[in-house]
Amino acid sequence: MTPALPRTDRGRLLLVLGLATAVTVFTATVPLLRDWFDLRVYYGSIDTWVHHGGRIYDYRVPGTTYGFTYPPFAAVAMLPMALLDLRTAIAAALLLNLAALAVVLRLLAGPDRHRLGWYGWALTACLLALFEPLRDTFSFGQVNLLLLALVLTDATLLATGRARLAGVGIGLAAAIKLTPALFIGLLLVAGRRRAAAVATAVALGATALAAWVDPDASRFYWTEALWDTDRVGRLGYVSNQSVQGILARLGEPDRAVWAVAVLLILGVWALRTRRAALAGDWTAAFALTGLAACLVSPITWVHHLVWLLPSFAVLLRTGHLRIAGALYAVLCTSVVWLWFDDASGVDGFLGSNTYAWITLGLLLWLPAGQLRPGRRTGSRSTSTTTDAPSPAAPAISPASVQTDPGSSGTAAATAGGVVVSGRSGGRDAASEPTASTRPADLNPQSSRERASSYTAEPPPS
């Protein structure tokens, strides 16, 4: 029997404080500490480039072989870092990631976000703090949340009819890292050719700007670094939760096998995404694209899996609370690290690829383009009615990234006292990773040693 949740502000405050304490203890003891490693890669590369006359791709973090492996435009975008010392840069990265997370939650929650209240948002914050991809994104000083916010902001522009700017966010994200370029494919599959053209033009323009700023760095990246597999890192490293990682841990180095698997995944993605787009289910379409990008990228470190957040919004919106809760709980456990030293055998095959299996399962099964009972059609101004939340259960609406004059709907599910209700719909809307590292020691003796072996995204091979 489900225990009663507190109904008074005092009881709720005590519950939140208790949960926050438990989360703090967990994050301080269980997860590996990353020591801002990726941010130190960025900072050192920019500092060397700007202040010491060095080249972007020559810098290495002292004592390691790890350096900058993003496209040149990423370095241009990070130029303001040259004005800061390292501690200030770390603080700025934390604030930027917090702001990006707030944007992502606001876009996924939709217009009903205010109904959640302080209590609901406090419980949500506690849950998010446990999510391993988010923990790693913050503790590495990574950029994935910023890219996710750019992509979802672009989706909102499409949804609200501001098509003139649609594609800019996706284009910028694709110029910083190659993985978000698959969202240009989404625009094409969805029939939003103008937005796809804008995204492509922005990505090419940003790349050209970087070539103008530093021609030598651009020449080196696009002709050498991008194709240098030695810069990628160890594909079989347990943090690599892509299809390529699965094959590498199986000892299957044949690129042809990986290419066939990628083509199959992209085929499933195109079919499911198009179906979702035709049904006006744009939240699902963008969620499916994030899932596919994580699978087909040569390397998908655990922190890249923040791209799964829109999928959980879809699960909550469609009423699959238990499934969402179970999958989310697994992604909070760091379970794949149990096979850090040895991923052989059946248990290694299943366990070391746990996060990849979740991503693949969501790509194949995530509810997409399905109209729930009670969904109505109407004009663009038609509102969606939802059951009022109980006093103990404020509501949040993981809204679709598109508003459809032809469909709107409701879904509700309770999680830890939070009622999640949603609406979805749409109009015709419309990586390969770059900086990673190889483990310096396959049998580290401390969290810090292990952290230094799992970092930034590698360039695609």
C-alpha cells in the first residue's frame, strides 16, 4: 500500500529536506567524481591558443594525452573563457548548465509548469540530481545540456510559428558537435525543408567563421583530426554506450558490421520519426532523434545520454509512469561500471551495455504518434483540459515541442506525489561526438584515477 504523502507545507518541507540530504549523500559517495576534467581540457586549449600562441589541437592536459577534439567552431564559441581564470570558468560552466537545464525543463513541461509549485519542483530537482548523465555533465563541465537546450528551443520556434528563425539552434549545435546534425535529418523527414536549409546554412556558416578565425586549426581538424582513430579513445571502454561500443566489447572490429547496424537503426528512426511527425507528435519525433543519435555515434559516453530526457517526458505524457520510473532508476545507478575491468561473458554482454539496451528499447518502443483517448481536435487556440491536481500533487506538463491545431490531449501519472499531465500535438514542423579520452589505467585505484580515464567526446572515426 502506498504511504500517504504529506499534505501540509511543514510536512512537505521536511520530506524535501530529507530527500535532499539523501541525494547529497548519494552524489558525494556513490558516483565517481570527474574533477571538471573536460572543462579543464577546454580551458587549457583556449588559454594556450589565445595567450601563449599555441595551436588548439596541440594542447594536452598535464600528465595525460587528452586534448581538444571538438570542431573548430566550438573553440571559437568558447573564446570568452580566455577572459576567466579556471575557478571562475568552473563557476560559469555550472551556471550555464543550470540555466540550460532550466530551459530544457521549461520546454518539456510546457504551459502547465507553474502548476507544479515549489514542492513539485523540489521533488523533481531531487530526482534529476540522481540521473547519472546529468551528474556527469555537471561534474565534467560538459556541453551536452547546452546543445539539448539549443535543439529544443529550435523545436519550440517551429511549434509557435516563428519559422523565420527555425533551424538556427540545430545549426549551431551541429557546428559545435557533429551528433546534433541528425536533427537536420529530422527536419527533412518531417518535410520542413526551409528549416533544414536554415540549419545547414547556419552550421556551414559557423564552420566557415571558424576557418576564417584560425585556418590552420580548421585545416588540421577536417583533414586529419576528424579521421584519426587514435584520437577517439578506446571504443570498448564501458562508458561508450553506443552500438559501436557494444561491438567493440564483443571483440568485433569490422566496420562493415557497425555500418549495417547503423543503417538498420537509421531506417527504424526514419520510419518512426516520420510517423510521429505526420501524427503531429513532435515531442516524440525529437525524442526519437536523440535516441538514434546516441546509438549511431561511434562513441556515446554516459554523459551524452542527457539526450534521453525528452523520451522520459514522452513516457510521462503518455501515462507510462512505471516504465519511466524503472528505466530512470536504472540510469541513476552507474550499473555499467560493475563491468569496468571485465565485460566478457553473457553477464558482461548484458550488463556492460545496460544503458545502450535502454536507448535501443526506447527507439523501438517509445510511444509515438499515438492519440490517447479523450484527445480532441480543434483550432490552434483550443485548450486542453486536465484534471486538477490534488493539493499534495502539483502537476507538470511535458508538452510537445509543437502545437498542433489538429490534435491535443491529456495524460496523467503520479510519481512520488507529483502528477504529471501533458499535452502534445504539432503542426507540420519543421555525431559524431568530438572530445574523448582513453583510460590511462585500466585498473584505477581511486575515483579520481578512474575519472581521468572517462572524459570528453572523441572525434568520429
